[in-house]
Amino acid sequence: MEPPRKPRRLSPSQVKLVKLIHVISAAGWLGGTLAGSLALLRVHNLPSDSPTYVDAIALLHFVDTVVFIPAGLLLLATGAIYGAYTNWGFLKNLWIVVKWILTILVVALGFVFYFTDITFIVLQVLLILVIVILSIYKPRTLRKSSGKR
Ligand code: HEM
């Protein structure tokens, strides 16, 4: 019988590259959503046929297409790479499980309330801030295992 195969792990420099892509995407996600919600706050009381409103929405759609959607896909992809090819795993740390849930929630909110409701866009910003805080602090109470990766 063949011995069980060791799970494939990325080299330290590959993990660094994943982290670089992950963190740049995170910055794009937060920045894009923050800019979008501020622009929407600025115009949401204007009539929907006013030039300022029309321009702001057109810009938001552009930012959504070139920043938010690609960054979200990269975050999900790098999150999956962390899970499959590094010691972080998928379910070893509760803070990572919570990140998965919140990330999917932010994506779902984006699909359902596509620039239609200011409340949900502000909620998206808050959720992304919570995700960033979780990422930096990796709270102990949310850790199933400890130790440096
Ligand atoms: C799909 C869900 C996600 C998973 C599974 C995930 C997983 C991870 C993992 C394993 C790390 C590595 C931590 C380290 O090496 O120290 C990390 C870092 C990080 N993540 Fe995520 N992440 C996800 C989504 C996000 C999102 C949506 C954001 C923010 C918009 C984000 C922001 C960050 C930041 C800023 C770091 C760097 C933290 C540090 O260097 O200490 N992540 N993430």
C-alpha cells in the first residue's frame, strides 16, 4: 500500500506573493467600497435624472467593474489558496472561517443591493472593516489553534 501523500505546501516566497496579491486586493476592496459609499451618500438625495447623479452612478459602475469585482475574485481565490496550500487551512482557525462567511456576505450584498440602497453599501464598508480588523488582530478567542505560520 502507498504511504499517504503529504499535502502540497507553497514555498515561503510563493506565500509572500499570495499575500501581496491578497493585501492589494483587500486595499482595493476597502478603498473602492469606501469611495462608492461616499459618492452615493453625496448624491442619493438628488433626483435620479440630475446630471450629477447620473455621472456619479456611471463612475460607481465603472469602479465596480474594474476594481471591486476583480479584487473580490482575487480575494476569494487567494483565500482558497491559503486554505488549500498553506498551513492556515480552511477550518483550523475560527477567524478565517468568520472571514469566509463575511466575505461571501459582502459579495452577496453587492449582488442583491447593487448600488440601490445606501444602508447596505454602508453595511458593506463596515463588514470589510471588520474583516480587515480580524485579519490584523487574528483574535485569540477566535483561534482554534495557535502558533506562527
Ligand atoms: C475569502 C476569504 C478570506 C480568507 C480565507 C482569508 C485568509 C487570510 C489569511 C490566511 C491571511 C494570512 C495571514 C498571515 O499570513 O499573517 C490573510 C491575510 C490578510 N487578509 Fe485575508 N482572507 C480572506 C478575505 C479577506 C478580505 C475580504 C480582506 C479585506 C478586504 C482581507 C484582508 C487581509 C489582510 C489585510 C491580511 C494581512 C494581515 C497580516 O499581514 O497580518 N482578507 N487572509
